[in-house]
Amino acid sequence: MIDALVSEATKKNWKRLGLNQEEISKKLSSRANKLNSIKRFIPKEYLKNNKNSKCVEDIVNYSLQKNLSIDCVIYNLALNLLELNNLIKFDNNVYSENKYLLEILNNFSDKNIDKYLLSIDIPHDEEDFLGIIYQSLMSEGNKNKKGSYYTPKPIIDYLLNDLKKEDLFLDPCCGTGSFLISASKIVDNPEKIFGFDIDNVACFISKINLIIFFKDKMFNPNVYNFDFMSDKVLEKFKDKKFDFISTNPPWGAKFKNINSEKLCYKESFSLCIFQSKNLLKNNGFCSFLLPKSILNIKAHKNIREYILENFSVQEIKMYGKPFSGVLTDVISLKLSKNLHQKDVKIIKNKIVKNVCVSAFKENKNKKFMLIDNKDLGVIKHVFNIPHTNLKKSIWGLGIVTGNNPKYISNTKSIGEKIYTGKEISKYNILDTNRYINYDRKSFQQTAPDAIYRADEKLVYKFISRELVFAYDNEKKLFLNSANILIPRVDTHSVFTVMAFLNSKLFSYLYKIMFDDLKILRGNLEELPFPLLDKKVKKELENYVKIYLKNKDNETLKNIDNIVFKAFDLNKNYTKIIDKN
């Protein structure tokens, strides 16, 4: 079913945002289209030499023109490589002194011979040329379904920089063997290198790569066509424990037949971490390449709790977006199977800092907040002040027309003004020259009309590096680059809520707690609003009203000072906030 391809967290978000079943079906179809995409691209970040992309393009184009199966292409190129490395002789039949290699080749699925692929000059400087071809032939839809995107070599080398010569090594989602090849440069005994993968073609390539790397040794590669997420793997390897496990697990792949113990880890990369712990020696080490979302998204709370209970978090490193065709930010996570670690090393933009692991353990959703101990001190102080939050408030999305050029115009006569996130500044809404005919039934998605037409509401930028909230008492309409908040907060008014949300303190808190360019409702609901007495509330409201008229910086300073005082923040704390 198509909706099995969408996470439960995403479905909940769609329902929370008020989408009806028809709108949800459209979104599911959109996801399905991506998952069924036949688009292909060369993973150039995986090439050691960009000049080799021409050879890859030629092979891909030839294979598509001849309508060759992927298996056929890989088999013929494997023979080409093996002959190049003097591991086989080919004369209509394959000859080799390596009985294990012959068995691997004989068991492969498509052994049809293509003379062009057998004779093409293959670059000598690529360690996993077969893997590059395989990735280039695989459609985008296939990669999405498998969660399969291969890892740039510098990242692999970094993930393995703690691997030792004597270690027993495992890549449980080995793909075509990029981690296995890098591990082979450190662990010089192929019998101590293991790989699992659910993809039989990828396993074939891994075996060929290992045999070529260790071409002077006779061995049967320890590469198994297993689903690492299944219980059968743990049963088969119950007597074997590894010193070092490292992988780039699939992201977003879904699994069936998961036992009840693992139900809360059904996201593929979470399951991989869960399983790795069971195959790791005490004091063993593991490292993973993961989406940044594992650090702070509420849906991944369970696996963060599991990590904190069973591992020491050694290091988190940020990489940005290193994969072709993938927009997700990426991190590496290094863990050890002991519980004696106090500080976690954080690496971002070549800046290294240490974070106390208590920052992870003591926050509500066990978020891996990448903050130093000074910031942690501010957070603890702020949340120790008696406070409430925005959870009783009313939320709404701006209008999603489904076709802005059709419904929005610069012609005043067609309707009323429509505003976007660009027109929202702190406290005020800038003018616009866009107009819309407000016919709710024509639009793809709308919030209840009562939210748009509320006597008082706050509107805020959805994509922003800081919190930007403005006041509206004119029943203005907004597109979906702006969201709407009607505050319901004990001891507060719409003006005082806006003052706190626009303050230095709340911008600081949002940045260090969530580190997200999206201003999300769930994150906003975690922010603490101190209980105000009537005198402070009135004073703060007066300053907000003055600023709405005069827009002077001195009034903003007065507002920030009242916010600081409400949390009893001394000069040391305010210096930390100002510096950030």
C-alpha cells in the first residue's frame, strides 16, 4: 500500500494540520510518484576521480539502449575487472584458481555475455567501480524504496578512524562494500571482515571487491545476503561478537515481521542501531551515518533513549548535504558499548566543542542538543522558573491555493490583500500588492475561517533563522509561508506572548534547543512562558503598544529587559545570550 511508504509522524502532522482525506491522498500520490521515479543520476560524490564520470555515462547509456538487465551489466563488468586483475581467464568460459570466486560467479543470476562490456577500458583508480555503475543504473524510486545512497569515501574513512588492525569488523548494511574496502586497509585479514546486505546484487559486488583487494589470498568473503533487521541474523551469529560495527544504514526503508520488542524502532536506521548493540562486544565501538533528524525529532525519541541507556555517545559530527539527490542534512554518530562517558564531542564547520551528556538525558524528549555547558546552564535556569506554555493555544496554517498564479493577482479589483512570510517583521506586518479572491472551496488547503478572521491573532514566518511574530487585528489573510497563532496562555495576553516570542531570549532558546530553519508548532509549544503578575503584564503590554506605534530600539531594549527579569536572568546569563 502507498501509505505504508509514509511515516506515522508525517501522517500525524498532516492530520494535525487539518488535511482532509482527499488532500492526504494527493500527498500520498506525490510520495508514490517519487518512489516510482525512473530518474537516474551518477553519484559523483562517490567517484574518486570526476574524469571517470564520462566512462560511467557511456556504460549507463549503452546498457539502457541495449535494454540490458542491471545484473547482466554488473556480471560482465565484474568479469572485465577480474580479468584485468589476473584473477580469471575468460574464453567463452570462466577459468580461475580461486574456487570461491568460481562459485560466486556461477551462482550469479544473469550470466549473459556482452562483448562490449567485457572489453571496455575500466578506470584503474576507482575502488568500487561496480558500485558506482550499480548506483547509476538504479532508478531514484528504487533508491528511495531501499533507502540506498552510497557514502563518499572521506566520510567512510572518518567513520573508521578508530578501527584497529586486530578488530573483528562488521558493516551490517554493506551495499557494494565501500566500508569493507576501507576497513580492509586497516584490518589486513579478510577473515575478520564481515558484511550483510538485503540486496543480492550488492552482496555480489562486495564479494568481488574484497577478492580483488585481497587478490593474493585464497578466502571465501564473509558477505551474507541477509536482512540485518531480522531476528534470523542474531540467531545465526549469536556466538560471534564484533569489536567494531560501522555503516550507512538505509533511511526510510520499512520492515515487516518485526517482533514486539523492536516495534518502537521500526524506522530502518533506528532498527540498525538496536540490532548492532546485540552483536557488539562489551566496550566495542560503532559508528553510523544518519539523517540529522535523529538528533531532535520527537518521532525518534525511542531510539535516543535506547542509545543513552546502552551506549556512551562519543561524538556527533555535522556534514550538511553530502548526497546527490538527497536534501536531508547528515550527521555521523560514534558510540561505544560502555556507560562511562561524561562529555560528547561535537564537530560542526571544523569547530569542536564538548557537551555534557546530561544535556541529552535531562530534556523531555531526550533531544541531542548540540550545546555547550554554558548554554545548558541557561536552559536549566530558565526551565526552573515556574512557567506555562502554548499547548492550549489555537494554531492555523496560511492558505494553500494549489495554484498561486491562478488565484493571486496584483490587480486590486479581484478581492482583498493576501500576505506572505516576507511581509512579516517583528511585531508588524508590511504592506503588500498581492490580492486574492477569497473563495475557500477553490483552494487546496485552508484553516478554519474563524482563525483567519479572529479579532486578534499572531502571525509568524514559517521558514526563518529566528522567531518573527507580528500582530494582526484586521482579519488579514496569509499564504502558507506564514502560520497563525491565537494564544491561550495563563497570565498572558496576545501582546505579552508576542513580546516573549520576539525577545532575544526566545530566539536564543529556539536556536540552541532546536537548530531548525522551520518554525514548528511542536517546538514552539516547548518554550516556557513565566507566570506574570498583573503589574509586569501591564508594563510589558504598554511597551509593546508603544513599539507598534513608534518602532524605536529603546523600547525593544526595555521589552528584552522585562523578559530577562521575568526569568531572573543575571548579567552572566544575559552575556551568554547576547554572545550567541
